Amino acid sequence: MNIRPLYDRIVVKRIEQQEQMQGGLYIPDTAKEKPQEGEVVAVGKGKRLEDGKVVALDVQVGDRILFGKYSGSDIKLDSEEYLIMREDEVLGILVGPAVKKSKAA
């Protein structure tokens, strides 16, 4: 991927969470909610303040983050889908191993 976000923007790849369906129901992809967890794949230089100083971002490449349902803009690069958003749209950084979620019937 060749993209360098500007200023306080970040590029995020959504993390698809594996859900096991019980009862044999099939839910088409168009009816599923998009995951609100992702991995940061590129970050900008930082936020520019009014006095011209640049403040480094808190998120780094490789961080797993949480973001709002309607955050960012969808982009497609090299047949892969990504989100590009501002750092202030990030709700939090996940720490620790990934946990697989499963739905109970």
C-alpha cells in the first residue's frame, strides 16, 4: 500500500470478527454491521496547532483501535478496503491479545 495520510489522519483496516451462528441462520453480508475495531496501517505526521507547531499522534502503526460506527471515510486501495479518519475520531486503543467474540442464541 502506498498512502501517507496528512496531518492528524490515520488509515485503518477493519478487523473482521469471527461470529459463530447457532441455529443455522444465514445473515447476508449486506445485513451485517461493519466492525468498529481496526488496525492502524498508516499515520500522518501529527496535528498542526494554530501557532504552527506539530504535535505527534498518540496512535501508532499496528495499534488495534475502537472507533464509532460512522467514523471516517471508506477508501479502496489495491482491492483492499480501508478507512481514513482523523485521530480525534478514535475512541480508544485496545491493549492485550485479541478476543474472539461469539453470539449466544
